[in-house]
Amino acid sequence: MQPVQKPIGVMLVDDHQTMLWGLSKLIDGEKPRMQVVGTATSCEEALEQVDQVIPDVILLDLDLGGKCALDILPGLLSNSVSRVLILTGERQQKTLDMAVLGGARGVLRKDAAADQVLLAIERMHKGELCVDNETMGRVFAEFVDSKRAHKADPEMEKQATLTCKERKIIYAVVDGSGASNKALAERLFVTEHTLRNHLTSIYQKLGVSNRLELYVYAVKHHLDKLPS
């Protein structure tokens, strides 16, 4: 005797009641293959529902009462189960690309045929992507370009390793360029020994050798501002 297969749990997120009603009828008509496990009409309701029902697939409209649902994608995908299928009337291709970059596994227009929606739900539940080749091409190019831009500025990578305390020390070094280590230490409420340790760490991270080189580097790379 074969085990009973669990239905694909689908959550619907749309601010149009007629759309919700139609999708509910469509999906519940496919029982026991799939069923609606939750509905939401706003970003807030969607985030509440997803934690309660842990759906397999979320059909998500991007425009929810004037709010862009891109902002809630991380929250909807915070568990290891749910996958998001965008079902929207949005025509801005950049917005749809951002949805895929944000973790959506599929994109369909609201004028898609009923069998396309059902097929997309099944495919996504199996772990497949439901994104056309043109969109995937653009998303891949965007991903590669962002990686290149990140690699193109190694100084930003160095500066990202600085702690908040180290940035404050750099500011103090620039602001009191001629001050002794003792004076700087007093200003920063640390011992000279602690200050020297911090400076050694900063020198290593930024690839400079002394306070003069640090001063020049900080001014050149706009590190001479007190961090907030």
C-alpha cells in the first residue's frame, strides 16, 4: 500500500478579494494534489500567516495596497520550506528581476492560464525555477556585474574590516594629527598600550606602516569623519 502523499500547501497573497476567491477555487479544486492553507491581503498579514502555516508555495502579488511586496520577501523566505511564485500585473521588468534576485523562484503574469499557474506550483514544489530565459539572463548579468563592482574596489573591502572603535581611532588620528600617542589615548579614554594595539591592527588591515601613512590614507579615502 502506497503512502498517502501530502498535498502541496499554497498560501495566497493578493489585495483583490476576487482574485483570492478565484485562485482559492482553482487550487482547492485540485485536492488532494494541492490545497490552500492560508490567504493574506497585506504585507503584515502575509508575514503573520507564513509563520503560522509554513506553506510550500506562496503566490505573491507585488502590489499590496500600494506597498511593494519586495520588502517582505526575506521574511516570507525565512523558513527552509516556503518558495515564492510571483503572480502579478506588474509590467516593470526591473521590478520583476529584483523579485528573482530577492529569492522568488518563479514569475507569472496575472493573465496566465489556469493550467500554467497549477503547473508552476507543482514545478516549484519540486525545486524547479519558473522563470523565462530572458529574465534569467538579465538576473545572471546583474549578479555578475555586482560581483565585479565589489571586486573592482579592494580598498572598500579593506575598510569593511574596520571595527567602529578602529574608525573612531582613525578619526582621532586625523583630527589631532600632531598629537602624541599619550594625548590620543587620553582623548579616547584608553591606555597607550591599548591604543598601540588598535593602531597595529588598523595598519595591518589598511596596508599602511605608521600614523603619517594612516593620516594620508584616511583623508584620501574619506575616513576622516566621525562614525555615527
